[in-house]
Amino acid sequence: MDQIQDPLLDGMTHLVSTRALTGETMLLNMGPQHPSTHGVLRLLLELDGEIVVNCIPDIGFLHTGVEKNMEAKTYQKAEVMTDRLDYLNPIGNNLAYCLAIEKLVDLDVPPRAQSLRVILTELSRLQSHLVWIGTSALDLAAMSVFLYSFREREIILDIFELVSGQRMMTTYIRPGGVWRDTPVEFEAAVRNVLKIMPARIDEYESLLTKNPLFIDRTRKIGVISAEDCVRWGLTGPVIRASGVAYDVRKARPYASYEQYDFDIPTQTGGDVYARYLVRVAEMRQSLRVIQQALDKMPFGPVRSNNRKFVPPPRSELGTSMESLIHHFKLWTEGFDAPKGSVYVGIESPRGELGVFLEGDGGPKPYRVHFRAPSFVNLQAMPLLARGHFVADIVGIIGSIDVVLGDADR
Amino acid sequence: MDEKLQPAVTALKDRLGAVDAEFRGQVTLTIPPERIVEACRILRDEFGFDMLVDETAVDYWPQVTPRFNLVYQLYSMKQNAMLGLRAPLDGNAPHISTIESVYPNANWHEREIWDMFGVRFDGHSDLRRILMPHDWEGFPQRKDYPLGYEEVQFTFNYNEIDLSKPYAKE
Amino acid sequence: MGVEQKLGNMGVVTMTLEQAINWARTNSMWPMLFGLACCAIEMMSAQASSYDMSRFGMELMRASPRQSDLMIVAGRVSQKMAPVLRNLYDQMPDPKWVIAMGDCASCGGVFNNYAVLQGVDEVVPVDVYVAGCPPRPEGLIHGIITLHKKIHGEPLKKWS
């Protein structure tokens, strides 16, 4: 029996109980390639029959070395890598990184750019929740929701392609504002989304919320209390489903979120069903914010005028000598950031995404660290999974909404 | 400085000899590394900083004293206040006590710092590599570890690089 | 197809054995779920309603390597994942093909550092490379059709 258990363990022998080493409980490897682990996550399950006694997550299968690689590039060039961290919310990653740069160098952002940032971040939150609802319902064997939610997602990805040319990794939000102004079809496309989405969210709810099979598979599964959430640093829909109304957009507002009126949906169950309800309610609140931002959007420039950090528009290069010099310096050397460090947190669909940025007076970031919500949320996996059946593990992973690109960086 | 942070900052300055600094409206306290667990306990129990938001390290090689700075971000839910702590560490094989007993989620953060920087945490329950394979040698995010990039293949050097690239044949 | 031209419409098609086997292999190729990172999301989009891959025979994605014949490596392969990738490739039965989807699988992509394999062809032999970061679903479908064309030209001796 020991020979079968040994290759699974490589270095984790001290974490499993003695019952596993003698063969009384079974060690099962839910390996990196698995249809329901939402990415390359390895879980070592210790099973007593069908009940999970312990669950040890093993990550690192998608480690990309982004933080070290960004130290070798200038601030603008390094932004391209931030899209690919939490790949279901690329605009949010860009926003967090640009907010950190703007705080470090003390750069202003014009109001039209703030509105555009809010609209795109909320659209990104909406499409991330659509992927979540599609894949976690698929794991719990509700296949039609997957096809419907990806159909809606195509409409939102068309809007991203309209403004930036890319469906997912847009790099549209840049330090000082956004890349360029939106084309004329943008407003009509966003209003179309606002018109059709409420009915579609009702459609998903009609399939899942009162479905007795769905409720059976999600009620009282993966319960975590509010105190445990705070002790383990869990943020996002997980903590809101346990009763604590903590949302970084309300607690430490950024990018003009204080101007908009929206609620923070909370539930008290703390189980998988409560997290589902919180995320569906968040989708509706996102639509509210987009509506307000679109109605109140002012006219004006979309990028800061500070030529020391923001390259000038191409039209000026033929007429002004200083513009040419600024353009040249910015694209060859990059801008210099002062010595000092900042920490900026935003609310990503998974929780608090934080960027710790330290500058050293040069054009390259001296140290960039991403406080990844999936990394912190996944740590609490053993707490959530103990005592449940193997079939519930799939539902629990779906409800935490892990994105391994975020956890492994 | 945020007035909500003032009592905590004054307490730590008096009792532990911390040095405070403010940059862009954010407060950072530099704490001697031997007293970090005490500082975290005081902040959590007396001043309500109940969530450890982030824990990371910065490498200042080739400067050896201090070579590393451990950075902690603490957040208080009730007062809505964020405080940063820094602990300077010297030398190439530094070690510091773990704050896992105060904030349980420091477990994986400290494993990542061990994996990437080689800072040992005394008293940690499970110190092993988390992001790299378990038998990897070296600490990748140190400044003296090479980036490990491969030379870009253009048309002028296509053949030379092609010969040295490992291709799988079957 | 010469015989039926002379004999008229008898409801019979003639072809060589090679063509028949290659036609059968392409029309119902089951991919193995190997979505690693961002390209996996575009692969899921390609499988879902708007860009349906079931039209090309890929009705479902099999999680088990023993039951699939195509491995679409979608996403960056890190140092820890490379032995797992090779293991899964070895577990697939012949005939098997590999599509490297996206820039990271083809050549390392944006990430030129210690942690990412510079191209998945360092570990497994690749048949088709699809470029893009991430490639559009239409790009992936183009890659699959290219693979089908490649298989149609395969000689009979390759897998036997």
C-alpha cells in the first residue's frame, strides 16, 4: 500500500494524517489536468470512503515569472504582461497597474477617461461573471447555461474589440487615461448590452436559482464563517456571501467610483448557494453602474496632458519640437519614477487585487508584486472542503472562482 | 497622515522603536525584524488590524545591509485603515519569525517568499516551494538570479539558434 | 473515382484505402481538454454557441487522454507543468496530433524568462501552430482545418 501512496506525495508527507500512510484512508490525486479544476490546479484529496478528510492544494503549474520579467522592461512595456495574469479580467489588471503608476508618479487622469475606465471595468466584471456562471453550472451538470452565457459574452467581447482591436488582452487602460477615444458606435453598443442583459440574467436565474437539483448540490456546501474569512484574508464575493459588506469600490474608492450609486449585495449563508446569489446580484449592480457612467460621461481629453509621462498625439509631432523630443524620450527610455513604494487595491471579480509597486528613480519598475485574490482565496480550500463528498469539491472550486493565472503569476 | 492610524503609529514608535514614513498618503512603519510578531500581535489585538492583505519581499542586491525588506500590508475592517510595515533583513541567508500564529493566511505568502527569495521563516509549519518544482535550485526573484531568457531568433541568426534549440522528435 | 463515371449513378463511391482512412480520422477527431491559460478561454468560446466546433466533428472534449486523439495545447507551459504534459502525450493512443495554440505554446510568446518553456515543441512534436495572443476562435478553427488538410495528405504507413 505504501508503494502506491509514495509517488503522489513528493514532499507533502508531513501534511497527510497517519491514517493515510497506513492505507486506512485513500489518497486521490485530482491532478493538474482535470475538466473541473478551472485551470491547472492539483488537489491531493485524502478520502475516507467518499468523504474528504483533508484536501491539500498544490499550485505553481502556471507560474510565469511575470514579476521578475516586468523588472526588465520599462513601465509602459511591462503593462502588456499584466493583461495575462488574471486572464478573465484583463482590463482590471491593467487598471490596477496603471493606478499604482499614477499614484507613484502623481499623475492626473481626466474625467472622460475615468468614466471610460469605469464602464470597461464593469463590462469586464460582467463578462468574468458570465464565464463563472457558465463553467460552474457546467461542472454541476447544467449545460445549457454554459452555451447561453458564452453567447452573451460574445456581445461584450465585440465591444472590447471595437475600442481597442483585441477581444481579450486589450491593454486599453494606460497610465494617464486610456489609449484613445472610443469610436461613434461605442455608445450604441453599450446601450444594447444594457437593454438585453437584464432579461438574460433573469433567464439564467430561472434555470438555476429555484432548481431543486441545483439547490441540493449547493446548499450547506463549503460553508465559511465571517470571522474565518477575515482571519484568512478572503475578499470578494466569498466574504460578501458570509455577511461582511466589504467592497474595495466603496471602502477605498478609486477611478471616480464614489460618484456612482450602487449596492453591495450580501448574503448570510456563507455556502456555495450564497456565493452564487451574490455574484448574480453583482451582475445586476454592474449594469446599474454602467448606465450611470454612460449617462453622465463628459466630453474632453482621454489622456493626461503631462507630456513627461504620456506620449503626445501623432498629429502634434509634425508641428512642435518639444512633442517630438517627448515622444522620442518616452518611447526609447521611458519615464522615470521616484524612489518610494505604493500599494493600490481594486475590486476584481475574484476579490481584492492589489499592486505593490516600488520605484527606484529609473525607468523600470524595481519591484512589482501582485496581491492575487485567487492565491489568497485558494489557501482556505481545506477549510471549505473538509467533511464533504468528493462530488462537492467541484462545486466548491467553482464557487471560489479561482483563476490559476492569477494565483501562480 | 490618516488620523485613524495615529494611535497605532504612536504606540509602535514608543514600544518598539519603529520609524514611520509617509509617501503619497500611505504610512509605512519600519520595524526591527526580531520584534515583528510582537508588532503584529499589538496591531491585531489592540488596534483592530484584523486582515493581512499582503506580504512580500524586495531585494536590494548588491547592497547587503539590508539586503531584503519584508513588506506587510495590514488592514482594519472596522476603521477602514491600511498600514504598511517593513522589516529589513541582512545577508544572503536571512531568517525571520513567521507571523502565521497571528494571521493564518501568511502561510502561503511566506512559502512564496521562501521560494522566490530564500528568506527562511522560523516556526513555519510547512516551509517548502510553492511556485517552482520542488527540486528547483536557486531563488528566482533575487536580483543576482538571471532572467533566463532565450535569444530571439531573427533571420540573420536563425540557423545558429535552431541548432541549439531542443526539439522533441517523437 | 473513375469507375462510377463509366457505370453511371449506382450509389457507390470509390476511393483508395488511404483516402478512406484519412477521411474517417479527420471527421470525428476528439480533442483532449488541455486548456492551461488565456487561450483556453478562447478555446471554450470556439466550442460554445457562436463559433461552434461541433460542426467539424469535435462534438465533445474528452478529459481522459486515452479516449482522445488531438491535444490542443492552449496556453503557456511552465517548468512544473512540462513533465505532466509529456506524460499525458505519452498516454494518448496512436494516431495522435498536437496543435500548439497561441503564441506561448508556439514560441514562448510574451514571456521570455526562466519559468515558461519557449515553445511546447521542446517537449512534444507539434503538427500545427496557431498564432495569436490569444488567437480568435476563427483562427483556431482555421488551424483545425489546416490539420485536417495535413491529415488528408498523410501516407498510410505513418501510423501502422
